Amino acid sequence: MKVLIGVTGIGLGHATRVHALLPYLKSYKILAAEPAYSYFLAHGIKATNIKGIEYKGKEFSFSMLKTAIEELKKSKEIRKSYTRVKNLVDSYNPDVILSDSEPLTIMAGLKFKKRVIILTNLPTILTEIEYIPKVYLNTKLKAQYKIIEWLINYLVKRNVEVVCPSFVKYKRRNITFINPIIRPLKKEPRKRNFYLVNFGGSIFGNALLKEVIPYLKAHHSKKFIVVSNYFTKRRTLKDNLTIVPFIKDMLFYVASSKGIISHAGHSTLSESICMKKPSLVIPLKNHIEQLANAVSVFRTGLAHASLDYEFKDDLKTFFKRIPELKFNLEEENVQPTGAKELADIIYSKY
């Protein structure tokens, strides 16, 4: 059975979980936008490059309007990529098209009447919206929710199979929830006395990190490894911070750390929860998915969350809550079996 996989370029989490899926597939081809495309090449995995969505916005906010304008500006490149996708669907003739939040492969799959599966975290929002305090739901976030609700309904009506990796046990009609998908560790972790601080490499993450760093320095007795290509181009020591521009084997550092301080991206949370690492999560501003993820882990006790962006108080509370968070993580015992579960879904009709 042949599987065509489309991978969005929004962060690296989509690429890493597809990477975890590949050992379970017999025959596949990959279409990927940057930086996912470069990730696959760096790991010796052949992929076809397509144009992806780029988020634009002030500071660390998620701006739908600026994103839409940017997409209109580069519509010719999007059309060229769509033609490339259609040609590959026609020539490869896959049995299944799996889209990890990549829209062009879904469009082509529906056009050629293929079986289409979308791997997406968006259904989490449909449930968590009930738990998000209204004070946090501004006009932008409400608009994002309405668009996501419409999108999921649109996909379901067109018989697209919606699969959602999750660290919380949800049940929802027409949506299949599976355990988190994370990469396997390449080597045994070492217990080390540091907290890993990683907000990704985007302009939003770097702006968020800039806000947080002064409060990290205030905790003199604690050591932090901070990942950022914004502050340094080589390994640098600053007080109790070790700042590095890039970590190749990030999962090893997650597993070796005492805890994690990060944004509320699904892949980062999945790795920290499956490895039972206490976390402080700070969602990107005006980003409904990250807010929903943060509320989800906060209300279930799987992580502490900074919803008001009161970093000084939230850091103190996080360190006090670490024994409680460790207990909760052990009790919940979320398993990283999502890749195998997704493969079973793909092969279920063959």
C-alpha cells in the first residue's frame, strides 16, 4: 500500500512526528514545506519541497490577518506547489493521502477522490474552548475558534478522516483520538541538574524568550539551558544560563533535564509529558491552539501554565509545584504509542 504524506512547515513538530511514523510504513513519498523539508533532508529522508504558510505578526502574537495577506502575496507560488502536488498524486497513485496539517495534499486528495487522513491537533480546541476562561478569549481568538470549527466540520462532511494525537483522553464524534507521537530516544538519557528552556526558533518564540530571561536569571540557585538562535551563534554562559543556538538531539536534552519551560506547542508538550518531565508552558499570544493546549495541561495537572504572562510569579509557583506535577505525570502515565496507532488506522482498510 502506498502512502503520500504532506507535512506543513509551521514549526518542526509536524516533521518529527511524521519521522516517528515512517518505520511503520512500507511505501511512502513525502511532500514538505520549510523547515520540515530541510529537517527530512538532514535526516537522509527524501522529500519534495512545496511552499508553506508563514505566520507574520507583532511580537509573539499570532496574526491571522497578516498571515492571510502574506498568503495572497505569494499565491503564484502556492499555485505552483499545488500543481506539483497534483502531478505527484497522479503519477504515484497513492492508496492513502496523509496530511499533517498540510492543506494542498488534502485539496489534491479530494480532487482525485482518494482516501484522505488529516493528522491535526485542532480538535483539542473544540473541547477545551469550554474550559478556557472567558477573560482570555478576545475577538481574535474567538475568530480563530470559529474558523477551526468550520474547518473540522468541512473535512468531516467530505469524508476526510480526522485523527488527533492527544495527551488528554477526549471523545468526540467523527474524530479519532490517539496517544502522542514522539520520536524514540537514540541513547539513554543522563540525569542532569538543569531545566531546558525552549520556545522554538520563530520570531514569536524569540520575543517570548526575551521577556522570560530576566526572571530566569533571578533564580540564581537553578541552572537553565536556553535554546535560541536569536541571542547567540555559539554556546554562551551568562550567569546561571547556558545559551545555545541549536540542539541537534533535543529529545535527549528533554529526557536528561529536571524540567521544561516552553511554549504550548503540542509536540513539545507531548515529549515532556510522555517523559514525565514537569513543565511550565507559556502559550504564544493570540494563538488559540496554544492557549487550548496550555489550559488542557493546566486543568488536568500535567503541567503548570502561565496564562496571564506573570512570569515572576509563575516561575515561583512552577518550582513549588514540581513534586505535585511529578506525581500527576506518574499517575496519568501517558504512553507515546501514537505512531503505531496511526499506522494501524492507515492500514485498517487494507
